[in-house]
Amino acid sequence: MKELVAELLEKALEENESLFLIDFSVSEGNQIKVVIDGDKGVTVNDCIIISRAIEHNIDRDEIDFSLDVSSAGVSEPLLIPRQYLKNIGRNLKVITKNNDVCQGKLEKANEKNIELLWKVREQKPIGKGKITVQKEAVIDYKDIVEATVMIKFN
């Protein structure tokens, strides 16, 4: 069953190249769960199209199943490099394997790592007072435990 769903998903996603798979699973009771994302977001219609591509190609008389197709929520952690690419320019909170927490603007992303920029106030090297300093971190994906987009509310 899982192989069949994987094939149907691949075919459906090839027809809309702006969508991509985040995760899918098939439980023992044939409960199919699919999570997708898109370079320009995901609409309800996108979920319906993916759902129909699976549902209409599995015979319910032969296999009883349930199907849930959803989009990766904005509060969900980023899991694959393509998600980072679509979020360039947004603020992220990144927790690394060393338990370091970085919060900053996602400046760059590629297949290997990301680059975050942020500003901090630090003591002047000479004299009294503080200055604003721009900081930068390049973090490999293998070192990221969790990364989430930080949402601003006005």
C-alpha cells in the first residue's frame, strides 16, 4: 500500500512542480496521512487535487483506507532544504545540537546549510556605552535540531 501511495504522490506532485512532499505515512489500518508544502504556499484546492490523485486511483472495494492531506502549518518546524529556500527573508528561531538558540533573518539557504543574520547590543570595546553589532551564523542542516519561522503580530 505504501509503495502505491508513494507512486501516486510522486505523479501528482510532478504535475504541480511548486508543491513538494514534507511527509507521508500509511498506518497498519491503512490510514494515509500526507503533508505537503509549496514554494508559494498551499491552497485548499492543492490539497484536494493531491487527495483526488490518490483516492481516485485506489479501489475502495479492494482496500479500505482513510486519507488526510494537509499543508505544513506555519508553526510547524522546517524539515527540508526547500522549505528554508521559500522562507528566505523571514525570521527564524533555530535550535542546534549544541543547544544554541539563534534567532535571526534567514539570509541564505542552499542544499547544505543556512545563513542567519541578527543585530545585538554589545559593550563598546573602548569607553562607556553600547553599540549595535551585526552577527552572522552559518549552520549546517545536520546540526539543526529544530527551526521554526517566527511570526510577528502587530
